[in-house]
Amino acid sequence: MEQPAATPEVVAAVAPVSISPQLLVASLVVALLLIGFWFRRNSSVRGNAIVFVGPPDAGKTALLSTLAYKQTLPSHTSLQTNTSVLSLSNKKSVFLVDIPGHPRIRDQFLDHLPDAKAVVFVVDASTVSRNGAAVAEHLHKVLHALTTIPPSQSTPTLLVLAHKSDLLKTGAASAAASADQLAINRAKSVLERELDKRRASQSGAVGMEGLGAEGEETSEMGGLECSGPSGGVFKFAEWEGGEIEFLGTSVRIGGGVEDEKSSGGPGLSALSQWLEDLP
């Protein structure tokens, strides 16, 4: 009688690995710490970022270093985004983001809009009269971006910061404390004029044929719509995208926030208070 063939024995290719309870617990602890760090990082940034944008040499990096580190450090044109956490006196913290103003990378601010509590557009008030068209083109991009945010997302507060007010000649009759207001008035009038030119070019029969910085087409951008007594002329007070706030500021190389407050000049006291009052 024929015997059935023997069933071949299957040998495991890999021997079972024994994991000690101590190693398992340690791995779980590390995983939980990493997850906790990720959640803390994202909860502190999401919806709590102050995004500084504006042309090169406007003073954004100096503002960030003064606010975050209480010391104004010498700086140069940035080519990468700078970030820091600022602890406010009301025991809250905000995440500061400084976006470089170079035309090729300045649009990186769009990546931070979903997390932005406020957008601060920094203008060099001492030079805006000379380069107003380029500054207005940059601001136009910001206004356009804010007006295209979906209704499901909250729109950040917009602040136009007329910086370097200490470099303006106020005249003998003007008090030092009015330098910030002079900076605001200058920046506002120049930018309103230049933005209205862009609005008129877009709404005219010819259309806007000009190019933005580095050859970037800007003819399709909106965001300059106004309604009010001015009859459609661009005015910040009548901008349909929401309220735009203005402040004047200045910093001194080697100085800090406390130095600016005690010097009697505008400094950053108004900006610091504005950050404190943000909802």
C-alpha cells in the first residue's frame, strides 16, 4: 500500500523578535512627546500669526528684532523668512513672521494667510514719495489677496505701518511727538494716489497694460474697489475689503522697546499697544 507523501515542514524565515516592556514604554513616551510638541506648535501658530510684509529696506526685520528681543540689531535686506514668538504683557503670545520684500519671494506671505491674525504692511515713510508706485504695486497684491479669502476663513486685520518716522523733517513748529502722524499722512496720501492710478487703469477702456515687478503681470488683480462719497476714487477709508488701520513707528539701532518709550518719540509704543489690543 502506497504511503502518503510527508508534509514538508515550514521553517519561519525570521525568528520572532522579543521586545522588552521597557523598550516598548520608552518608544510610546517618545511618540507621545513628539505628538504633543506638534500640537503645541501648531496651536500656538494657527490663527495667531502677525505677518510683516512690505518692500525691501522698509525696516521689517528691525521691527521684529526690537519687538521679540527688545534690541534693535543692524540688519540688511532679507532673503529668507524670519520668525519669532512675542510674549505680550497680557500673558498672550503671537507668532511674528517677517516676509522678505524681494519680488521673487514676497508672495510667500500667501502661505501664512490662513494662520494670520493680522497683516502688517511696512512702508518706509522717508522714501515713499520717491518709490510710491512700486510700494503701491506691492500693497495692491496684499489687498487683492485679502479680498479673495473664502468666506469660510476669517480675514486678518490689516495695518499699514508708516515706519522710520524719525527720519522725516517735521519743522520747527512741529512737536517731536507728531512725527508719527506726519509719516502716516505722507504714506496714506502717496499710496492712495498711486493705488487710484492703478484702479483707474484697470477700470478704463484701455485697461492696465503695465507689468509688475520682475515682469509679473498684474492686470487681473482686483481688490481696489471703493464705495462712498468719493465716487469710486480709491480711499483707504472707503475700501470695500474692510477697515485699514495706520500707525507711525521708528526704531534706533542699538535701542530697544523701553528706550523708545522713554525717549519721548513715537518709537514702537503705539505698535506694542496695538498688538496688545488685538482680539
